[in-house]
Amino acid sequence: MRPQDVIRKKRDGAQLSREEIVFFIDGVTSGSIADYQISALLMAIYLNGMNDAEQEILTEAMLHSGNVLDFSSIAKPKADKHSTGGVGDKTSLLIAPMVAACGVCVPMISGRGLGHTGGTLDKLESIPGYRVNLSASEFEKVLQTVGYAMSGQTAELAPADKKMYALRDATATVEAIPLIVASIISKKGAAGLDAMVIDVKVGSGAFMRDEPRAQKLAHALVKTGNSCGIRTRALLTDMNQPLGRAVGNSVEVKECIQLLRGEVDEGARPVRDLSIELSAHMLVLAHVDDSLAAARDRLQNILSSGKALESFRANVAAQGGDPRVCDEPAKFLPLATESFKVESPRSGFVTGVKTAEIGHAIAAIGGGRVRIDDEIDPSVGFITDVKIGSHINVHDRLGTIYCGDEAKAKEAVQTIQAAYEIGDESFNELLLVKEVINE
């Protein structure tokens, strides 16, 4: 069998066999298939798609392209959450400590931000000393002692995905649903999960802006996750405006710590509400609770009692960070002190937000990356003061940009000001959770 035979078959719209898919993924992993040939197959899949059988075989082959972590020595259910990415999407920092405090083992393999979306690893690295590059033995030790661990994808974990992901970004094939599904499920499956909840973002700040396409992705993720033996559920959630108030790295960590401390700013409440909802589904799938109502009650108690904060503190200490950040986040996080007002150009109601533009603006001042090897400035960020439906007067504050570079900050002010749509009529509040998908 030759790589070009597999490429030609998919190019012509035919179904690939198990043997052909496994052959190709083995070649990706070993390096025997060239990057240009991998790129050609990625484009053929992007253009012609895959049916359910192909998608499941591709995911399984990628999952087993490296090590599969075995946490059977930990006598707890193993569950995780994955998000398809958004602006201000910081729920992992709340979900992991909350669910771990409920007695679930949470082995969270996270990613870095790219384009307009933020990455969990980048946020965590804004905590002084926090280590996200853990070896397999370190990862398991943190799981044993704390209940959850947060680390990046190692070279041994789904290595075919790591290679293909980089080429997808370079070849404009990121949005292909079969490739998204195989990438997410192979990484999560390799982490030895029993259950998984997937937050599929939809709206102006999501990769999937179109709701029918987001639904199609969610169904494919759930079906493939279940086929790999992971109890899987997806929630379609709103990304038509930043989640919470903070967009950036340190500012988002600060917002999460304040929520864990019970310091609930009304603008940040959606972060707390969505984190509880996603966590509740995790507890039900992990068989900790029989109903979502019971799970929500348990999580509310975990938050109000301070147990979730103590879980977060234990993880920070175990992964090399300074746990004092839990007591005085503003003192220990790198936060820019120079601020720039983003004001409303007119009076009216906020009727829409070009959310991806806000993400791009913060990336441009150092809060994100265009290329995977770009350096992050954890201190920069944006705090929004308004939501869709808010009434605002001319020159009122839409939000505040924090950045030490005045020229860059002023560019970001213009971009973010233009991202807010101000109209004459009020707009109904958006539903945070649009749909729950079980199959």
C-alpha cells in the first residue's frame, strides 16, 4: 500500500477501509509519510468528509498512536470536560477543582490559545511558578494527591494528532468536522477517561459560528466518544459575547479565583453558572449523582463551603505555583497597571458583539498568539462593563484595556469599540446553554 493510493481514494470521494486509515496513521506517527502527503489527505478529508465508520476508525487509530494513560490504581471515576474554544472561556479553571472536590479524578489535558481564542495552559502559566509540562509520572502523582491535574499534550500522547494538528493549522483544514472529532476524542481517550462533557461553542466568538454546523459537530463528538467507550455528552453554549468580564490570561485567572472565593461580580456570573452546569453533567455521567438537580446542589455546596478553592490551592502548590495567589490574586498575578478606556460612540442598547474581534485585539497586544511559537504577555487584557441588552450612553465605558504599550493599546481600543454594535432597541438576554446532546 502507498500513501498516494489512500490520498487518491479519498480525493475521489470513496470510503477508506480500516486497513488504509491505520496504515496512514501509522505512517504519520513513524514519520514514513511526508508532510506534503499528510497535508494532501487532510485537504481531501476537508473537501469530501468521512462517514461515521471512517471517523470512528480514524479516531481509534489516532488514540492508539501513542501511550494510553492508565489510572486504574486511582479508585475514582475519571471524567473531563473539553471546550471547542471561545473568548473569555475560562471554565476549566473552575470545573476541575469543583469536580475533583466532589470525588472525581479529573486528568485534564489542555491546550494553548491560537488565533482569537485563549488557552487554559497560557492562563495557568500566568500563576508564578505553575508548571504545565508534567511527565506521565508527575501527572499521575498530582492526580493521586489533589484529584485533578492540568497538563499539555506530551509527545507520547496521541502523537499522530500532534503532527496532524500543526499541519491542519498550516493548510486551512482546521474546520473539518472529522478532523476536529478525531483530534479531540483521541487526546481525551488517551487520558483514560470514563466520562466526558464537551462544550461546543456557537456564535460570533466561536470557531463554529453557524448553529446547524455546531450541532453536527456536537452529534459527531458524542457518537464517536461513545464508540470509544467514553460516556460522552455535548452542550451547545453561547459565544456571541465574551464569557464573563475578563479576556486575557492573568485577568481571567483573577476572575476565576474571585469566583472560587465567593466574590461574585454580576458580570462574571455566567462563568460560574456555565461551570456549574458543565460540572453537573460530568457528575451525572461519572455516576456520582443520579440527577442534574442533585449535582447542581452538590456543586453549589462545594463552592460556598470553600472546598473548591482549597482544591484549586492544592493543585497550584502541587504543580509548582505560588498558592498565595488564592488569597491575593491581584498581588501575585502579573497584571498591567496602565489602562485605556473603551467608550461608546453613541447612546443606545448593545445589540451585538463581534466577539472574535475582541479576541484578536487582545492577541495583538500580546495576550494571544498568531503562531504556536509566539510569546504570550500574561499581564495584558480587557475587562468588559456591558453585555448584550445593556443600555449605554454616549462616552460611557464599554470596557477597559490593560496594556503597557500605548500605541498597541490604542489600536485595540479602536478594534474593540468597533466590535460592539449599539442600536436603538433593547435585545433579549441570550440563553447560555442552547441544547444538550446525548447522541
